[in-house]
Amino acid sequence: MRAARNSVAIRALIAATLSIAPFGIGAALAQDAPLAQDVPADEVVDTGDIVVTANRTVSLASKTPIALNAVSGADLTSAGVTNPTTLSEIIPTVTIDRTDGLRITIRGVSSNDNTEKGDPSAAFLLDGIYIARPQAQEVSFFDLDRVEVLRGPQGTLYGRNTTAGVVNVISALPKHRFEASIEGSYGNFDTRQLTGMINVPIGDHVAVRAAVNYDRRDSYIRRGDSPYDLSPFKDNLSGRLSVLADLGERTTVLVRGDYSAIKGRPTNAVSAYNFFAPFAGPVDGQRGTDPAYRPEVSSDDRRVLGFAEGSQSSRDNSSWGVMTEVNHELGDRLTLTYLGSYREFERDEQAPGLTGFVPGINLSLSNPGSLDASYWQTSHELRLAYSGDRLQVQVGGYFFKEHSVSEVLITGLLSPTPGTPGYVFGFLQDPTTARSIAGFGQATYSLTDRLRVTGGLRYTSDDKSRLGATIIHSTVGEPLVFPPDSLNDASRSFNKLTWKSGVEFDLNNRTLLYASISTGYKAGGFNDGCLAGDANCTAPIPADALFYKPETLTAYEVGFKTRMLDNALRLNGSYFHYDYNDLQLSQASNICGGPCQITTNAATAKIDGVELEAVVVPSPRNRFGATVAWLNARFTDYEMVPGVNFAGAKLDRSPEWVAAVDYSYSLPLDNGSDLTAQVRSRISDSYEFLSSTLRAQFHQPSYTRTDLNLTYNAPDRRWYLQGFVKNLEDTIVLSSATTVAAFPGLAGGTVTFQDPRTYGMRAGFKF
């Protein structure tokens, strides 16, 4: 009943909002234009638009026929968006949760396999470079030009693993003038953030930009009876060095290097009892009962750990990479672009044992026992772009390879007694590899001055392999013996042609209409074990259980982008329908001799949605904005076990309604300074998390989260001082819910949650 009342309230608020004016996330002027070419500055300033590279060429957001959000670095700082998980505060149609790494959900499309063999459904890019491991994606936002979020499959220009969309974090470019800045903040949970930047021109043709960031905070979890420290949750130090060189009038070269030390305590989950009443597991052949949410529990009590840890957790990870972008004009209309990178990611994590939670078991659900892993990846892309009076074409080739070695050990799981078989249970994988090769092309042709058509194709060839073992030992360091250890040996190849067709029409010089059909593809893979019948296979698995197929999506979308009232009103809208096939769903299983994660092509789904975004600036002092999104994301077929079908059930993290409203007021002061107040509120309908173990869904009730800030800007914006509070209501929102296969009740489960109320002060200076 309470959820129903909240849903009615959300609908009433949406109706009231639309009756006033349907607003959206505003976009501010980008600090730097991309390398390939420039957009006229007066056009950007006059419309309040932002320069984007969503189509891998430079364009204005308002003239790009894609559902996208582009937020400038200045707007990110103003809103206090300091890492990817806080993007949903200003882009409410996107959810990025912190589980074991980032989990990105866009329009109901997501993935929960964050293992070394898994792939996300949304691509996370840093300066156009695909970052494969979700655990390496949550680093601080600092010295950015903008963040672009593309909603919907981007299989033609961006390739596999983009069925949900793309998140592209774009760093600020070096400039041919001196500038420097320093920004810092302090808040509750002993949160400390500090960023320094310096930009130096070297002669007329070279510019160097360096930035460093320190990001620390305590855990949001209250440790309760646990004897071990949970803080600091993160203690990260990052740096970036960029060099931009103009090699004559036709060639530019950008080289970037970055490094992040990612430290802290990885404990990230609390007892499921903090949110749900206990209940038993399902009866064989029947669907389980959805856990009962406990609305009476306070925010503080929801954040109590709920069990005593058996050991100290720790995280000592690092990530570094180098990338190069070269743009060379072959003529007035032809540009050749090379984008290449090499990256490494090292994981050294100790996760706590859980004592008094599952009797006799020493287990962490997020990062079990100890984890040591090394990853490297390399990617290379070559694109040729032609820009004619009526025809624009891009063709190119892409190569990607990832290699990893990992060791995960859990003590006390299969046997609680040291020195007995099963006391050490784990996974040794050496190596896991993925290789992707693709060729692509996309062309847009102007049939008239106002009507354009687009077509694109991409052919991708993927190869995946892994060699390793699932071990059952008495002590750490024993040699492999088959059996009791079992071999993990599998390889698979996949090929897929993805395509896009679209049409766009300029209704007038301020209104763009567009429609498209596009496809997305996520590569298939394999589970633990080896193929029955293979030589030396010690853990024979039939092919239909060992391998799973690619996940595919076909999206149909129509939309518009318009400006009215002398640019005082900007309005975007879209309707989309998705046919979603062979969903890759992961669940716990005992197929590998102990609890492990397997992935299957378990379902088909359909998704329908409507999104409206706009901004109204009636005067220089006032700015109103809002976003409204309706989503119907549901399984059309998902037989979890024989006789139990979840057809009609909602996909994870897919609220039916989401709305966001914001208002800012700027008061000029006599000395040329100003005082700006902002309020932003996000209202979400209820949504679910599917538990295959329980054959049931965990429920997150509808909620509201409100952010406030007050900023003093000195004359000429030389410095600023801001006070802020985020999540004023202190609403504790679920990010995930997990149970253990061997213990199907909630006694074996944990949940993770989004940020509680945070507040503090932020200041910045420019030199």
C-alpha cells in the first residue's frame, strides 16, 4: 500500500511538472573543443549547447540524433559529482552502482558478471579508451572536459558490450596558455578531496597539462560488533599528464598517461536483515516468496554491518595507462585518426571472513578471502572520416586484447577445520584472454538540405579462452592434483554483424526530428569446468552448460530535440522499444564443487520507454530543469527452473517512473561576484532485484533524494566557496541483494546500498 501511494504521488508530481514545463538536465559550454575540428564558438554560446563526440565526430549535442546526456566538467564540479556512482544525481535515467566494481544500468539493461571472464552491458570509456574491468572504473572525476552518456545500443561505432549504451569520461585538453587551479573539499565521513592542475604552453606548438587528485573517505557502514576497522573505505591518489603537439597545420598528436593508487577497506555489504525480514528458501518446483521489506528500520540501523568480521579487510590496487590520439588531415575533407592505448590493473585484496553470520563459514560475498590478480589490455583503432557537402562517411578498424592472471582463495568454506580437505577453496586462472577484431563503416547522406539518412555496419570477431583450476586444498600453496582439483579449460569464438539505420529531419533551424533502428551485441563466454569428452578434462560439463551465447538487442527509437523562445527553452524527448534476446544472467551454483558463479542465456525481454528532458532559463538569474522517464522493462520468458517462469517480472533496477527537478538562482553582488543557490531532487518509483537462489525478487520501495548547495563566486570567477548537502532525506537505497547457494535463506545474504546523507564545504582557486 505504501509503495502504491508513493507511485501515485510520483505520477501526480510528473503531471504537475509537465503542466508547468518539461525540463531536463542542462548542458553548459564545454571547456575545450575536441581535436578533429572546431564548432563555431558563437553558435555554442548563443544556444547554451555543448560540443560532443558521440558519433566519433565533432557536433553539437542539440544536433546529434542520439539520446544522450553531456555534462561539462564545470557542471560536474558545481553539482558535486566526484565519481561515476554519483552521475545518476544529474542523469536520472542512468544508474551506476558500486558492487564488486561498477554496475551500469541504462534503460533496464545491465550485467552482474564482474569476474575476469565477464563483460559489462554498457561500455565505460576513458578518453575514448574502453576500460574492460569494472573494478578499475571507479576512480575520481578530476580535471574533466565533460562526461558523455549515450543511451541505447551503440554497436556500430563503439562495438561489442554496448547493448545498454556508453559512458565516456573525457579529460580536459592541454591549452596554449598558462593556467592553474586548486580545488578541495571536506565533509562528513571524514571525506577529503583535493585536486591540483597546471597547464603550461611550450613554444607555439606544444602544451602540457598535469593534474593530481587525492580522494579519501571513511566507510558508510557502521561496524557494530565487528572488531576490525572498516575505514578508510577509499584512500586513492591519482595523476594524469597530457601533452598536445601541433605538428604543422594538418597534424595534432595527443599523448596521455595516468596512474591511480586505489587503497582502502573493501567491505561494502551489510546483513540483508537490515532491510528485509527473515524468510525460508523456495520449495522445489515453486517460485519463492519475495522478501518482506522492513520500512521501520532507521537509516543508521540499515548501515550497521550486522555480523562480526573474522579478519581485517584491505585493498591495495593500482591502475595505469598510456594513450595516444593522432589526427591528420589528408585534405580539406578527409581526416585520418589513430587512437591507441595500453593499460595495466593490479588487484591485491583481502576480504573479511564473516563469523556469527553463517555458522562455521569464513566467507565474504563481494571479494572472497584473498584476491591477487593482474590484468593488461591494449587497443588500437584507425578511422578515416570524409566530410563532404552532402555525404559524411567514417570507416575504420579496431583491435582489442585483454589478458589476466588471477588467484581467489576462500578459507573455511567447504571445511571449517584447518588442515582438512576443503579448508582452502578457490580459483586459479592463468591466463584468461579476450581478443576482439572489428571493421566498421557508417555514412550519412543529405537527401535535401533538411533531410538526412544514415546507415552503418560493424563486423566483430571475438575469441575468448581461459586455462585454470578450481581447487579444494587443506592448506594454502598445495600443488594442483586432479582430482580433487578440477580443470577450468574452455575457449570460444563468436562473430556478429551489428548495424544501424536512421533518418533525421530539420523541422526548422531549431528543431531536429530523428528515428533509428540499431543493434547491440555482447560477446558470449563460458563457465567453470571443461567440455565433456575433451582429453584430460577432470570436470566434464556438457556444452550447453559450459558455454553461453552472445546477448543481442534490437532498438527502435524516435526522438526530437528543439529550442524555443529565443533559446530560453530547450526540450528533448524520445520513445524507444527494445527486443532483448539471450540475456546473460549470472547466478550461484555448485557446478564447480563449491559455490561459484555461472552465467546462462536464461531469458528474453522487451523494454519500452519514454524520456523527456528540458531546461528553461527565463532570465540570467533563474534556471529551471526537469527530467521525466517512464520505463516498462520486463521478462517475456524466463524459466528459472522447470515450472517456474518469471515472464512479466521486471528487470533489475528498472523503476517504472523516474523524475528529477532542479532550480538554481544566481544573485549578482556589487563587486562583480555572485551568490548561487541550487536545489535538485530525484524521485524514483520502486524497483526489484532478482534472486535466482530464492526464485524471488528483493524490493526497493519508491524514494526521493534531494541535494542542496550554496556557492559564492568571486569576481571573474577567480575563486569560489560552496556549502553542500546531498541526499537531504538520508534515504538508504539498495544497490544489490545477494544470497548464497548453499544457504538459500537470508542468513546467507548481504546487500549493498547507495550513499547516505553527505555534507561539507568545497572551495576552488584559479591562478
